[in-house]
Amino acid sequence: MSKPTLFTCPSPALLHLYDVSSSIVVIIDVLRATSTIATALHNGAIEIIPVDSVPDCIRIGKELDCITAGERDGKIAEGLQYGNSPFEYPTEFIAGKTLVLTTTNGTKLLHMAHSRGAKEIITGSFPNITSVCNYLLSKNINVILGCAAWKDKVNIEDTLFAGAVINRLKENFTLECDYSQMAESLYLTAKDDLYGFMKERNATHYHRLTNYGLEKDIRYCLTNDGAPSLPVYVDGKLVNKI
Amino acid sequence: MSKPTLFTCPSPALLHLYDVSSSIVVIIDVLRATSTIATALHNGAIEIIPVDSVPDCIRIGKELDCITAGERDGKIAEGLQYGNSPFEYPTEFIAGKTLVLTTTNGTKLLHMAHSRGAKEIITGSFPNITSVCNYLLSKNINVILGCAAWKDKVNIEDTLFAGAVINRLKENFTLECDYSQMAESLYLTAKDDLYGFMKERNATHYHRLTNYGLEKDIRYCLTNDGAPSLPVYVDGKLVNKI
């Protein structure tokens, strides 16, 4: 029996090149959207509603009387309550609550995958990498690893995560995808010290977050399995299927 | 004085993210368009006219009474005379002649860069890497390394070439570009045996050309400085500025 395929899409602007309708799409926005989503769900959030814009976030937050969060340029966006850091969502704060979250790149890609008819959408990050890999193995259907990138420009951290997943799953999938091969090679180069690699390579987003004093966030977001949840997108909401 | 910038664009579908109007754009289509262009010009071709389509190639070939070349799916396209292999253009054949060449990915990117107002356009490949690097150093203006990719999907070989150029030039440019960093890292992993890396990584285009029996072409196209020309795009034609 032939294996299902695995492709890595480097940027939302290339998503049209891949057949999402037959695939589980894994939304990857390592710094920090999908790391924070994994964390909030692991810590007991009932659901997370990802929205594109700050006004939508405010509106839905009012309608549902729930927590609103999102940043623009490294600061909590005006009119919202919380930011994008995973450390803002410990169990004692988030358990049992609904979070409306606006992020730029990850949300955009998620909505694109949805509107293009993705068979299923989940989110992935180092804090929940093992849960994601186990789930993909159990489903045994085609996979697209979708990097959220930064304003459509390919980034290092999302590619490293794709490479880490490929490194674990490659025997179980058909890989006819140069970007997947490059991602795994890059991951193998970087894997002993992902943080050091990001620093050495002066990754643009590493640089941006470091300027905001967020080294601790970066280290957490590059560490495996700190928040072993499985965020699945169902009816406009991300819920934990573990 | 601040250094000029260098960016790497992974795919024609992402070219709009980069400011070509202030930059030299290096068109990279390693297998095999830009390797063949470098070779034909080095071997004395007067000029190469890159065109998008087979019908255009035939028409211009008749108008100018010159050589027409191009492949589709690994075979010489119907109505054209020659293929895309650099070995078809030795000095005794091509010196003093004009070549009208149609390729899918490289030509598309070149015309996109031109229509977006690129300051200057040259083509790059391993057979003319040193000429390209020397030229970029001498100009001291912003550079965009443009990978032709394969039907807009990112490929390994064009990225490796970008990485090789970056490895030589990085001290002379400002690199705020994750894809450039990834390309250089990939190149450093692969550089001792580019052919072996392509094979090991089962690069899709390596696979395609190997199926056509073109290992010799691949090896040549991954070897430095076999054809030290400098193809510059002027008035719709590529001419050798060395």
C-alpha cells in the first residue's frame, strides 16, 4: 500500500500550490502563535477562537464575554486584554475559559487553509510536537505542513519545526517535496541547539523578539513537549483533542 | 557607510515581496537554463533571447534566422531545433550565433523581474559563479538572488546556488533575510558533495533529469566555473559582459 504524501508549504503565499482538500494541514507559527495556542489549551482553556483583526477580536470578546488577546509590533494591541506570550496563560488563569486570539501570520494561514477546503486543520509547535506527530501517524492520510512565515516571507523557525516533524515521520510518508528535504536538513544542522542556531543565523524574528526582551519566550517556544495538547480546528474554534 | 542589502527570493510567486527596483536581480535556474546560458555565452554565442513559449521561440527564430532551443518534459519541444543541455552548445557550434531559448521557470522569473522594473538583471549558475560574485562585489548595490524554482515550488538546487553566493559575499552585504540564512546553512551542509547531497535528498529535479539519463548534465551544472561568463539582460537579450 502506498504511503500518504507529506509536503511542506514555506509561506501562505504558496498555499495554492498544494492540495489541501485531501490533507491534514498543520498550521505552524512557532514564534509564538501556535506555541501559545498549545499552551493555553494544555492549561485548560475550553477553546481558542483565532481571528484576523483586532476589531473582530474586540467584537467577539464582547459577544462571548471572554478573554481577548493579541499583539501588534510586540505590544498588546489597543483594546485587547492580553498578549501573545505563552507565559500569560497558566492554568490558574486560563482553565475553563475561552480565548479570542488575533495573530497576523498564523491566523491568516489557518483561514486560508479553511477556505480552501482543508480536510482537517490542526496547529503545531515544539511545545506539542509529540502530540502532533502521534496524531499524524494515527490518521495515516496526506499531510501539509504549513509555515505561517512572516508577512509571507519564509522564516527559519517554522521551517525548523517542519524539519523536526519530518525527521520523526519520514519513514511513514512519501516525500516528493524539496522544501521538506531542505527543512529536515536544516533541522539536523540545528537540532542540538535550536536557540543557538536562531541566534547564530540572526533569524529576523529572533532579533525582533529579543529586542522586546522575550528571550524566555523564544527558549520555551523552541523546547519540545512543554504543552502536549492537540489543537484541532472545529467550527471556527481550536479545541484540545487530547 | 552602510552595506547594500542582499535578499534571496525562494520562488517567482514571492517576488512581489522584494524591492527589485533598487536591486540587481540574479536569475537562478541551476538545472539547467542559467547553466546553459552561461555556457553558450562563454562559448561565443553573440546573444541569447529568452522567451516564454514555444510558439514565440519558433516565430523569433524565423524572424532572426537563428537557432531555436527549448524542452518540455525532458524532450526537445516540437518545432524547435535543440534542447536545454549545456553540452549542446560547444564553441564550434554556437560561436558567433544567436540563440532563442525557451525555458519554463527561469524565463518566467526573468520577465517578471523585468516587468517589475529591476534595476539590472543578470543570470547565475555554478558554471559562472565566480564571475557573478565578482560582478556583484564590483557594483556594490542591493542584490536579490531570485530562484526560478519549479512551477513556483521551491527547489534545492537554486537554493544551494544562492547559499554558495551568500557564503562568498556575506561580509559585503547586510543580510536581514531568513531564506538567505537557510540557503547558506544548507550550502555549508552540502558543499563538499553537491551532487551527493542532491541524490541523498532525492531532489525532485535531480530525480526528473536522472530519469532522462542526464546525470552528466547535473554534475556539470553543479560544478564551479566551467563557463566563466557574465550574462546581462539588455534590451530583451542576454549578452556576455565579460
